[in-house]
Amino acid sequence: MQQSHRETVFGETKSGSFLWCLHCERTYEHGKWRNDGDLQMCPYADCNGDAVIDAWDWETVRTEHPKYPLTPTFRVHYPFYT
């Protein structure tokens, strides 16, 4: 299995955690991405977000939006700026 570039840059993330994409504002499980050449991208095919620099820890997003669920739902749009 290919190592996450995110882990290489920012260190290991606990398994079972979620990431939020700055581009599409949807969440996905840590360790998921799609390859585009040498880049690891947001796993949503219609998004051009990078799975390293555009991925935020879900806990960080929830700090600003405490009403968002502890466990986000796949494909749901969670806007950061409302």
C-alpha cells in the first residue's frame, strides 16, 4: 500500500479520523485519496483538491462549527464559511 503524502509531511494521523477538503468542502476517511500522476488528490472525482495541503483535520473544522457531527457523512457538503 502506498504511503500517504500527508503523513510524510505532517506526521501520522490516527486511524479512523476524517479529513475535510478545502476545495469541495466534503469529508473523507483518513488514508483515502485518488492518484493523479504523482499527486494524491481528494477522493471525489469531481474535485481538484490536493489530499495533502487542501485536506484539513475534521476536528479543526468542528472547532469552528461545533454543531457539525462528530462523524461526518460521506458526500455531504459542510461549508466552512457560512
